[in-house]
Amino acid sequence: MIADTDRRHFLKTLGAAAGTAALGLSKAGCATSPPDAGPERPSHLVRFGHTDLWVSRLCQGTAFRTHLSRKGESKEAHDFLRHCIDVGINFFDTAEAYGSGESEIALGHGIAGRRHEVVISTKAYPRVDGERIALTESILRTRVEGSLKRLGTDYIDLYFIHGPDKKTPSFHEEAPDREAPTRAHMEEIAAAMTALVESGKIRYWGVSNHLPRQVEELMEAGNQPGRLPLAGLQDYLTVVAGDRLSLMVDGLFPLIRRGNLGLMAFSPLGGGSLVPGREDQQTSAVRDVVTVLDDVAGELGVTRPQVCVAWVAAHSEVASVLSGAEKPEHVEENLKGTGLTLPASAMARLNAAAAIYAVRMSQEKTARHSTGGRNAAPARL
């Protein structure tokens, strides 16, 4: 095991030499199958795409909005995070945008003394004072340094761009903006991320909530000589994903398979809309999905959250399900969901419910357009 203090030097020394050959990439730029796990690899861990990171099927998020404080010095949050490690979770996600960096501080305290046991993912926020900015190598370097300081570590395992920046049209923007050329900027991003990997500050890089064509451009840019490849995505996947579901299944899943990318699928409980006890706060479309979820849960003798998590984990493209639980018992419940195998008949019913929900959301979106209404953004962890 490489000590934390030596890790950055180790990675910097390897630099680009660890590039495509070490990651098992073919000359065509597509990742080949990863090698088998070693005999000492815990059986509950899976490989994150083409990287050498082995992660738990449940990734614990640190957005902390309800039961836990976002304050970095929150002892309750530190104890909660250590409990997650104790029950078998080694994968944690945070972001500089969560509590203005406070969640990174909390995570740093929570894993203190146990850094070597965990895999950390954090994200660069492409906004300043609420306005989108264009990310550059200089800006990303500054953002990484801030995250490293707050986390109390000298390397980040996975570093993501939190969402589309000013030069990257987003999922909810309409043509012609959505069709704006982005290839040149995607090449700038790939070059900037490569520089961060070669500096030893991050190990691998990825993006969140990007359009399929942008992900494809990033894959191509990262596979150019002298560049390090895109390692993974962080995106929204749940039975109530709405129109984002078809974008995932038809647009991103083929790219994930082609590039052997890791996928962190966030908000399995639909940003809280599927949490038991909140039915009266939801639309009839959500309640119809809940009925199917509860029917399946009752037949299997499990809970609704476990079915939600299991449905997401059942997609072979998903490496880890990213959950925002804030109580130890909910973490353990979600963790059991990753080990639950749903029968084919249950998957078919849930898939049908997800498809019907997507159609209803599409119809509502069309209705809002006709009256000049604004589209809602996808749920965030």
C-alpha cells in the first residue's frame, strides 16, 4: 500500500506512462475488459470502469440536506461517515458545491486515519455566483487545490465536472444552443484533466450530466496521443427519471459499454420523491410508480428503498449506486438493496412503470412549453 504522502509523487512519476496501456485501452481507443481481481480483493467490491479503482456497489453521498449538518466540523456527520466504512462502504462522493465546500471538510474529518481504505470522488462546480463559467485548466487546477485542502488529502481518486459549463449546452437547453459545437472545448477539458492526473493531484477524471455527443467527444479527445482517457460518468438514474431515462439507456449506455466507463448513478429514490411517507407530497404519476414499487417490495419481503436501489444496480452499466442517505439505518437498508436480485417479472413491471412515467412527464413538458412554462431540472443528489 502506498502511503498518502507518497501517492502524489508516485502518480506524477508514472504520469502519461500509465496512460492507455496501463488502462487496457486498444489502439481503436476503446477500453478492453479489465483483468481479473486479485485473490485479496474483497468480493463485495467491483471495478470502476477501466480504472484500477475497486469500489462498493453503494457510494455514499455527502450533500446532507435533511438530518445531517453540512458544517465541516459536525461530529455527527463524521461519526456517520465512519459508520459507512464500518458496514462495508469504501466509496464516497462529495463536491465543492455542497455547503460551499463544507461537505468536503466533513468527509475529510470522517475518513481521517482511514484514507487508505476509501475511494473519494469530488466535483468542480462550473459556476460563480450562480452564473455558469467556462472551465479552463487554470480554473480546474485552482478548484482541485481547494478540494484537496478541504479534504485533507493529497490526491483525489475521481474528479468530475459537476455539470455543463458555459461552453457546454445542457440537457434542458433547446436548439440551437443544444446543437452548438463543443468538440474544441471538450479537447480543452481533456487536456486540462490530463494535466491534473499527471500532476498527481487526481487519479482519474469524468463528467456529470453531459449530453451523449459531448461524452463521445470527450472519449475521443481523451484517447488522443498524450492524453489520458475519460474514466467515468455521474448521472441520474431512477424509475422516475422521466425523459432523462431514454437519454441514459439509448444515448449514454452504449458509450459506457464502448469505452468501458464507470457509472455512478445518483438519486435512486428520485431525489426523495420515492421515500416512504412522502406519498401525499407527490404527483399522481409518482404515486402510480410507488404502487408498483410497493407491490414488488411486498412480494419479495423487502422495502421500497431496497427495490429502488436494486432496480438501478440491475443495469450492467452501473458500477455504483450513489445514495444520499443520512441515517445509519438507511445506509444499511440501501446497502442491502445492492445485493438484491430482482426477478425478471419484477424488472419488467418496474421498467413498464418507468416508461409510463416518462411518457406522462413528456406530455406535461409539452403542455408547459405550450404555455411558456419552464422545464424542471433533474433531481440532484
